[in-house]
Amino acid sequence: METQQVQSSESTRYRELKEFIDANRQVAGPLIQVLHRAQKIFGYLPEEVQKYVARQLGLPLSKVHGVVTFYNFFRTEPMGDHLINICLGTACHVKGASEIIKSLEKSLAVKMGGTTADRFFTLSSARCFGACGLAPCMMIDNEVYGRLNPTKANQIIQEIKSNIHTA
């Protein structure tokens, strides 16, 4: 029964994507808009979704995949429930952002851009948050945490994880 629910959910998502593609087929160069919608529907762009988009638009898979991998706003892996962004602006970089990244990669057992096995966190980076006075800093979802060091960053991650799991 659970398999039927998953298949039904998948077919509903593909149907929604097909309706969007059909409605935008006449738009010049619809690929990026279609990929944005597909990512919104599926949460990310796995190979099977890329193949579907290529087939529907009459494009080679290599072109679709090339666009997906070229632009950093498209994801080929599922996102975690919570996004950790480490600021890589000049002030944060100079004040040790790379050490925070190394520490979080080790404690979360993921590389930059990866998602934890439990899909709780995705580790990412951003060029600048505009919070240079708080350098180095990170943003988790929409909350900025500043004046970090590797230990403090890991403590914040652990607090968030324990608060959410005990709530």
C-alpha cells in the first residue's frame, strides 16, 4: 500500500510538471523556467526528472544536465530539513570561515554542498551575508549566528538538533 502511495505522489508531481511544461512550451527558451518549477515540485533535480524534462522539451539529456550542473541554484541531491550556510565573504574568510567549514564537515560527516544521512542538515556556503561585523558567521535557515569559531559553530548545530528532536 505504501508503494502505491509513493507512486501516486510521483505521478501527481510528474503530472503537475507536465502541465507547467505544456503551458510554457511556446515561451522562448523555457528550459530554465521548467527546471525551476521541477525543482520546486520535487525538491531537487534527480536524473530521472532531468530525463523527463529532456523528453518533454525535445532536448538532449546532455543539454538539460549541462544547465542543471552549470547553475548553482539547481540541486541534484535532496536538501536537508535545515540549511546551514557558511559566509565566505572577505571578513569571514579572513577570520576563519574555512576552519569552521572543516569542523562542520567532520562533525556532520558531509562535504560542502552535501546533506547529512538523516537529511536533517545541508551544508552550503554563500558569498556574503552583509554581517561583516559578526565575522565569521553562518546562517541556519533564516537565523544568523556570528563571532563563531569551530567549537561554537558545532555547539549551535547540536543545540538546534536537540531542540528540534525534543520538541
